[in-house]
Amino acid sequence: MKNIIYLLLLIVTVASAQTNKKVASKEKDYSFLTDSLNIDKQLEKYKLAGFSLVVFKDYKIVYTNQFGVKSIDSKEKIDQNTAFSTASISKPITALLCFMLEEKGLINLDDPIDGYLKRWHLPKSKFIENNRPTWRQFLNHTAGTTQSGFADYYEGDTIPTIKESLLGKIPRYDKEIDFLFTPGTGWAYSGGGYVIVQMALEDTFNKSIAELAKEYIFSPLGLKNTTMIQPNEKGFPKNVALVHDENEKVIRTGLPITPQVGPSGMWSTPTDLAKLAIEMQNALRNKNNKVISYNVAKKVTEVTALKDAVGGWSYGWQKSFGYNNYDWFICNGSNTGVGGSVFATMTDGNGFTFLTNGEKPNRFPVMGQTQKKLLSLMDWNGKESNEEIQEMPASLKEKLIGTYDDFLYAQGVETKIVEKNNRLYVESMLLDHFKGKNDNELVYLKNGLFKIIDYPNLLKFDFSNGKLSSVTLMRDNLTSEVSVVAKVK
């Protein structure tokens, strides 16, 4: 009898295990996102030509969809292989290329970059007389250079060389690129700095940056629809989305030519960008990565700039947000008539990418609503911080409540600390724009520091005469003190 009972128990156990295995192996269907995101209707509402989206979870693409057309004139539908101009999403790829070349011993990112330049050299400046800027400082925007971004060109235009671009012989700039501060002492977003990196790469290897990126990144990763070749060059892809203006009209030829390839000249698809992001995520866990090493992935995504750096910056990647209890690496691209984003978690392999061919007023509402809904709809919940929380004294709450200048991102956005249900919350347009599932509660830690839920930096508040006077942002081994001006109490 005992043997029969044991046999029955064994059968039940095995059957249960097999059932659980089947359930686990059955992947979740994310097709519900199509109706939930409602992108088709948004395209019509905002006069947006097209939108291409990919979502990934647990290191796998789980949803991909395309909406709208490549060109409002031809009405040809966007498909999974339709490439878009990615604008500034080019920057983290250029940075990644540099770190991979350094790992191979071909360049040293701590060297002054001027020694690698042949066609042009850095201009004389009091800021660099005793502090020659390195590759690394150009890659994280701490070199102090001017020229934030560039205008596009089209077939029929006179296309400047990158030397002419750096000399300021282009429509947007009438003087040579210059320095605003001593390298390493501040932060200033500079597309011109990435043009200098492009020139240094090309002068050193006697190859175009497009050839180098293809050789070391695109081909090894199988990114068949990604290129840094420009529309006026041989080998440019044929399946591409054309750029559109605010009135949903194709801008000139629809194919912007970007000689400043390093900062903004890459073309790609959300699928290829997702594959690249997943490769980075796999490299960060040192598992299943094929091309990018663990060391390169760690270095290229670490926070290296905090002061004046929009809440945190690495090498091409923005590290400013922390929604759903995750650390994210992010990049937004924005050129005339086209734009998109890459959002990826540093752990667990989650994120999304999208690209869209329309001008800012047309695409921003659709992009904003899509990323907000994805952050709410997807089951992404990172591990909560280990810092122990303590109760905040009423007297401390009273001193903190108020309306201040932007101490989180230094972008001039009004920032409020308000009380709701005996708890404090931080309100900011930027925090709201990138809001996940959680409210941005301000919590008091037992070590005396503060944390805003889903904001990546710790905060230290200082007071003068009973009023908040400064906030110190803290991330890893970096700190940045911000003077606070109270606007309304």
C-alpha cells in the first residue's frame, strides 16, 4: 500500500512539474500593447507620418510594430526594416566604437585628442593651455567645447567638410569651435566635440567613421539596417523613412545629409537599436554577449558627469532617470523632421526603442504618451533600494515644502516639494514626463540623506536661517552642489 501511495505522489509531482514547465515556457503575448498604445489614432491626431516601435523584456524582443508611412506622398507603409535618421543616438555608438578600439589597444582615451588630429588642430584657448582635453572628455561632454548641434543638408546643397564645420564655415556657426571652460571642470552638450572625435578616428585609421562602425559594431552584431553612410554616398539603404515638417509635408528630398556623422549621422531601425541595447545589457551581466565586452559596457555606461549634467551623463548615454526602481541608460535623438529614443535598463534586460518621421510638435506628444504608457503597462519592477527609511520629523517637512528653481536637472523647470497624506512628494515637469508607475515620493533615509522614488541621485539638503539653501546631488563617487532659490512658500 505504501508503495502505491509513493507511486501516486511521484506521478502527481512529475505531472505538476511538467505543467509548471509548460506554463513557464509559454511566452506572454504582448499584442495588447497595440490597442493600449493607440498609436494609429495619435498619428492622425498629430499629423505624424510614421512611428516604429520595439519593446524588449528579459533580454528578448517581445513586441514590434510599425505605424504609418515612409512618405506621406507615396503612402508606402513603414516595415520592420525601414531605417530612420537617428540624430543624436549616433553619439553613444561613436563612444562605444572608441571604447572598443581602446580595448584593442588601438587608441588611448586618456590621451589628449589633439595628438591624433591631422587635418585640423584644436584652437588656442586660455582654457586648454595647461589642460589638454582627452578623448574621454569629448565623449562625456566635459571638454568644454561649443557647437551644440547642426543643421541638415540635402541633395543640391554644398555639403561642408567636417574641417569646415569645425572652422564655423556653416550656416549655424560663423566662427571656429571654441572652449567655454577648462576641460573636466564642467559639462556642456557639444555635438562639435563629437565631430572632433570623428576627425580623430578618421585621421588615425585612414577610414571613414562609417567604415569603422560597420567593421567593429554593425557587421559583427548583424545590424543589417544600420549605417553611418549618408544619402549622397554609395551603399545608402533604399528602405528609409523620409523626414516631414509640421504640416506633414516631406522636407525637400526627405533625405537629410549629415556630414557631422559622429554626433548625428547614423541611420537605423528600432529593431537594430533594440538588438544593440540587448547586447549592451548582456555585456553588463557578462552573459550571452558576443561583440561588446563586460568592461566596455561598464565603462561606457558609468556616470562620469554630474555637475550641470542634466542629472547625470555617461559616454553618449544619459543617466538622468530611475523609474520603476531601475537604473537606465537612455539616448534621445532629435533632428529636423525626425527623432526617437532608446530606453534600456542596466539590469534584467528590459526597455524599448522607437523612431518617428515628423517634426517636434507632431512627434513629441506621441513619443511622450508612448513611453509613459509603456513604463506603466510593462511589468518592469526593479529591486528597491537597500537604504533604510526613517520617519521624517514634522519640523523638517515644514522646512522642505516649497517651490524652487530646478535643483534636479538644472534645466530651469519649476520644482515643488508638496505634502500629500502626511508624505512629501517632488513635482517637476521633467519628472512627470518620464514618470513610471510610482509617485515621486521624497523619503528620508537613516543615513541623513534623501531619495526621490524613481530619481537616480541621492540628495543632501542644507538650510540657512531655517530655509532650504542648497541641494547636493550624489551618485556613486560624484557630487554636485546646487544653490536653491525659493520662489513661493
